[in-house]
Amino acid sequence: MKFSCGTRFAFLVLFLIAAQSVAVYAGSFHKDVQIHWGDGRGKVRDRDGKLLSLSLDKSSGSGFQSNQEFLYGKAEVQMKLVAGNSAGTVTTFYLKAPGTMWDEIDFEFLGNISGHPYTLHTNVYTQGSGDKEQQFHLWFDPTRNFHTYCITWNPQRIIFTVDGIPIREFKNSESIGVPFPKNQPMRLYASLWEAEHWATRGGLEKTDWSKAPFTAFYRNYNVEGCVWANGKSSCPANSPWFTQTLDQRGIDKMKWAQSKYMVYNYCTDTKRFPKGVPKVCT
């Protein structure tokens, strides 16, 4: 993907946000997903299937999953997160394979007490092993308006973007012995659930159930991918995302996001990895 660059970065951000708002989305919550848990707490809110809400109360959270599995793809949605005191809540959008040696690619939004920022938690699991976390505080309030979150997964890399701005790239480093998710088809999932034992300040801030139900909104869901069926995948012809890379402008924007807004990077956590950071970091 090529990222346009204006003379000033502020203009770039406004341009990218505007471009996202007029993009054409083909997905429908009615036809593309099923609300697979929550006992009515997940709801499609409009006739066209463009808007869906997930809710959490003390009894249960809720979630949806894609009807199809994919082996590579570009998954995109706009989200508006739980407002106010969201401590202990986790709102997600992710890809995951089944089984005990699963692959997974995560966007997880960790709630916080009122006035404090959400933490955007990203991770990549391969063959059941994660431990590749990067976390961010975003440059906007994700509860006030909808913003676009996208995972691009192709044979060479995984790119996480927010409003069209890349925040993380996980490259295929199999050449140095680092597993990469490439063999297991994954389904798209989203959920709103309670994790007060760890989600907010390591579990120090508990969920205030007097504020329940907590509700997050999803709209303009779209996945373009290699659909898995009958033991093989079928990819759309000439899809740009299948060979997508970051050009220098994209790399510069990712460096900007990481230098300004990253709050945790497993690659610099020497206490956690006293014998040396993982190979993929070197």
C-alpha cells in the first residue's frame, strides 16, 4: 500500500481520516458473521447490516465470528469503544485458528478508569505461542467517534493500521527460525468481555458493574481474503493486499506512531527476556 504524503503531517492525518470515511465497504453483518455468544447481548442495529453492537454485563459478554475462514486476507472494521469508566473490559477484533497449536493476530483494547487512555494491545501467535506484544496509547479518544482498524496478513508480513496509519509490522522471519502464521486458516472474531484480573493496571482497577451494561459498536465490517474451503484456499485475483509492503513513507509513519504512542514493546523488555530478546527483534 502506498501512503500519500502532504507537505505537513497534520494534513496527512486529516487526509487519511477523510479517505477512510468515504471508502466503499462491501461487508454486511447480516450475511458475513454470526453472533455466536452472548445470549442476545450482541445485536445488528440496522437493516443493511452495517452497524453491530456488543454488550457486557455482570452475567456475560458477547461476540461475533465470521462465517468463512481465510488463509491470508485484509480484515477491516470501524469501532467505537466503551465510553466512561471501562476498567476491566476488553474489546477485541482479531483473527484466530482453532486447536491447541493455533495461530492468532490480535487487536485488543484494554479499558481504563475515566479520564485515562485505552491501551491498544497487539500480539501475534504462531503454533500456540504468543509473547510478541506491542501496546499503544492512541492519538485520539477511541470512545468519541468511529475509527478504522485493519489487519493485513499476507505471506510476507502482517501490518496493523489505525485510520490508515501503520503502527506495527510483523515480518515473515522464517529464514532465521521464527515461525510465521501461514498454514492454518483463521476466522475473524470480535468480542467484548470482562478481564478485571489483568486488563487494567495489571488487575489493580476493577470493573464498576454499576456502569453496566458496557457497549461497544462496530460498523463497516469488511474482509477481503483467500477463502478456505474443502482443504484449500481461493484468493481474489490481483489483490493489492496480498503483496502489500510498507514504502519509506509508510515506514516513517510507523516510526512516528511507535516513537510517540508505543507504551510497551516486548523487544525492549530485558527483564522479561534476561537471556536476550527474541530472534525476530534482532
